[in-house]
Amino acid sequence: MGKKLFIQFGKVVNMFALLMVFQSANSTCVWVFHQPKFPDDAEKYIK
């Protein structure tokens, strides 16, 4: 039972992380003077 719950929790965390990548790939930094370098691996999620 514990291992099954741990695997389901891991899937939820992975989906949340992927949603954050989608969100950050399609938005810009709110600060005017700083736009951090965007990872090359995440560029495929840009619309």
C-alpha cells in the first residue's frame, strides 16, 4: 500500500513540474532588467 501511494504521489509531482515548465516557457520575466537564461530542453514547449 505504501509503495503504491508513493508512486501515485510521484506522478502528481511530475505533472505539476511539467505544468510549471509549460507556464514558464510561454511567459516572460516580470522584472524589467533581468530575464534569466531559458533552458534549451524546455524550448520545445513554447507555443
